Amino acid sequence: MGPRTRLPDAVVNRYGAAPWHLAALVACFVVALYAFTRVIAAGIVLGFVLWFVGAAILHDFIVLPLYSLADTRLQRPRRRWPPVNYVRVPAGLSGLLLLIWFPLILRASEHNYRKATGLSTDPYLGRWLLITCVLFAGSALLYAIRRRAGR
């Protein structure tokens, strides 16, 4: 590093990205390391590793090719505002919510949930459906606004 080279420029030249990118990456590793220490403390390392590897394999070899194929089939060339772009985000968010909360949404853990909290899982399906409807309605509204403004 020469006398005229600033530190951010040296980081960009050596690392290949802005300093904030490196800081964010280090922060992500710190959070992941903390989470793994909690897994170790709980004594569930083997189960965690099996689920993590299984989820990576399931996603990379089964789910990713399926949704990539579906996405390419839905794309329509030469359209200014393809509607598929306004379906992806609400569908993805709704799917993510379902993936995270499916035991409660599908009432698969009613007994354990009631025992732990004293509450029922009944509201979860309705709330998930309501959130999904709001996401799709907002996306449809945004699509209509942008399409009308584009004319």
C-alpha cells in the first residue's frame, strides 16, 4: 500500500468489494457462530447438521430446479410489465411463512402447542391465509398502478 492509497481503496483492491460488504460478511459469520454455540450448548449438533445438510440437498437438487423451471415457463418475452414478476414476491413470502409455521398452520403440533402455551393452533391457518391474500392483493394493486402509468 503506497502513501497515497486510502484504506477503503486498499480494501476494495485487495478484497474485491466495498468495506461495508466485508463488515456485513463478518457480522453474518459472528451471528452464525453464536447460533452454532447455542446448538452445541443444547446438545443437538448431530440433528442440526443432518437437518442442515438435508435441507441444502432438498433445496439445491429438488426445489430449486422445480421453481426455476416454473419461473422460465411463466416468463413471457417482450412484455414491459410481466405479471409473473408480481406473483413471485407474494408467493415466495407466503411459501416462506408456510415453511416456517407449517406445524401450527396445518395443526400438526396442536397437542404440544396447547401443552406448552395453553393456546390453540386454530387461528394460524386463517391468519396465514389473510396475510397471503393481503400480499397478493398488494402486489396486484402495484401491478395495476405500474401498468396504467406505463401506458
